[in-house]
Amino acid sequence: MKRTTDLTGKTILQIIPRLEAGGAERTTVDIAQAITNAGGRAIVVAEHGGMVSELEAAGGEYIAMKAASKNPVQMVITAFRLQTLIQQNNVDIIHARSRAPAWPALWAARWTRRPFVTTYHGNYNQTNKLKAFYNSAMTRSDVIIANSGMTAALVAERAPAAKQRINKIYRGTDIKAFAPDAVSLERSEALRRKWGLKPADTGRPMILNVARLTGWKGQEVLIDAMAEVLKTSGPDQPLLILAGGSQGDAAYETRLRQTIETRGLSDHIRLVGHCDDVPAALSLATCMVVASTRQEAFGRAAVEAGAAGVPTIATDHGGAKETILAPPDVSEAERTGWRVPPGDADAMAQALQLVLSMRPEARGLIGARAREYVSRHFSLQAMCAQTLEVYSALLSAKKQN
């Protein structure tokens, strides 16, 4: 039996811009809980956000700093504050999860001679030398964690000297929390009411998209695809749920609503805002769609859908190539979902028509394969164990030195 990492008496400091809802923030909270479960002390430095209470409930300690600032003067101030915090709390490891806070974290780690870890949660744009320098804070650490094989390859390409320090650790999902039998009928019905779904909507095939409302997440492409699907859908017309908050991009949300209304799709497409119960949302879904037009470094939505046994259609780039198995990479009998060209509304419509036309038993088989696949490769337990092993190895190396 594999021995659990023991962090008794050790303090790990994670730093992230702010504790709002998102994949990197969710991972921060998950790792904080894993640290405390292993006997350690978990400190998270960030600007305030909606996940602070969740962090504290998981046993983590929140310390407010201007961690999202890109202002060089503020970064230096933050670095000095981190140095004091590290020394006063005898922090053993500093772990940065974004570029802006990585710079002050790097300086503080060097000043205090602490091991420094970074995690690449995204495939950051790098269009010029200034951007390359800004991104380089993430590759100046003792260990670089990449959240997918695609991310690891990108980091190695951009920073060849860092190749030996890259560790691929997939973003983990709580598989049990998304299991179909983990969501009660009461939770599902509560979400229906919150979304304002009418009795007439009961029984309609539901297409689900969980993503913040921003252009590159592809909601406009999905609306175009939905318009095509409705032309041939027959009496059981599907319902598309766009679940996500605008997070400041109000103009884009307004444009989506206007497009839906002017095209006469209001009875078939609903914008329901941020969803804080994704397992319940998936319990209502016939299929999940990830429509991103830009590469996702990992793609948490596809994995969560797989964990729930919900067939998924995703755009064929980035992390989707690792999270969804589809021909020609595997045989039809091994398929766990569908991948379509990004930005191609016609291809998306064809995939949706195919999934919706399948018998429930056939969709169920694909969903079961997806659940088995993500359980083996993308579990929360695996991510936490591998991350804590990184910490343990750094602590051991420091002790020997």
C-alpha cells in the first residue's frame, strides 16, 4: 500500500491573484485541504473573493495581499510583505499559481532561500519578448507543475532549459461528488427552479454548457449550432443551457441575449448565470458541450461531465485531446465523447444531432466509458497525492543540503 505523504509541522504557502471561482482557485482550495489532511499548515495569499470561506472551511488560512497587481512597484511591496510572512510563520515552501504573484513569490523565495513551486494552469499568450519575460517567472521555480501534457509540451518548447523541472500533474476532480447517484432528486429540482425551467421543459433533451461568458468560450458558435439543430429536431426540441457568469464582460452577455432574441431562440436557449452546483446541472443534462475557440490548457468541464457519465462534445484542440477519447485516436468502441473543429458551428450541429438521436442506452455506454476513463486519470486524490509528493521531495532535498 502506498504511504501517505506526511507534512506534520510543515507550512506551505500558496499564492494566487484572487480567490474567485475558477479552476486554479478550486485547485488551490483542494490542495490546501490535502495539506491540512497530511498534518501540515496551509496558507493562501490572495485578494479577497467568494472562495475565502470555502478555503477556511477546508482548514486553510487566508491572508489578504494585492496578489493580482501587475504594477512593478506593488509587486516589490508584495515581495517584502511575503518575505516577512515567510519568516514569521516559518513557511517551508512557496507555491505560485499565476504570473502576477509569481514574481513577488520568486523574489521572496530567493531572499528567504525557500523552495519555490509554480503551476501552469493556462497556456499563457506569448507574442513578444516582453510577454516572454513576464511569463518566465513561472519557469524560474525549482519545480514547474503543468496541468496537462499539452501544457507541459508548451512550457518545454518555450523554456527548453526548464524541461527537467517540469512535472505533469493533471487537474483533479472529485469523481464521487459527480457520480449520478450522488445527486439527490431534491438538488436537481432545486436547480430547475433556480433556473426558472417550466413544466413544459421537463423531458426535453438538455444540452449543457458550463463556462464563463466570454468570447473565446464559444457561446456564439454554440448558438449558431443550436439554430441548425432545431431545424431538424422534431417534436422533442432540445433546450440549451448556458451556465456561466459574465465576470465583468457585460457587453458580451448583452450581445448573447440580443442574438438569442432576434433569432427567435428564447424558448430554446437560456442564460442562467453562474452555476454553483455543477453535479446537479449534469444530472439534468443529456450531453455537455465545451465550445472553446481558444485552446483550453486542461478543460475541467469535460472531465466533470465524464465523471457524471454525461457524453461530451468538445472542440478538438488543447486539453480535450487528453480528456476525451475519440476516433481516429482510438477505436469507436473506446470512444468517450466527440471532438469537433473549433469555431465550426456546422460540425458542432452535426455532433449534437448525432448525440441527441442516439438511444439512451447507447449514450449510457459512452457515458460509462467516460466515467471509467476520467476515474483512472483525473481524480482529485491522484492530483493531491502527486502534488504533496512534489512538496515532500523538495523538503527532503532541502534537508540534505
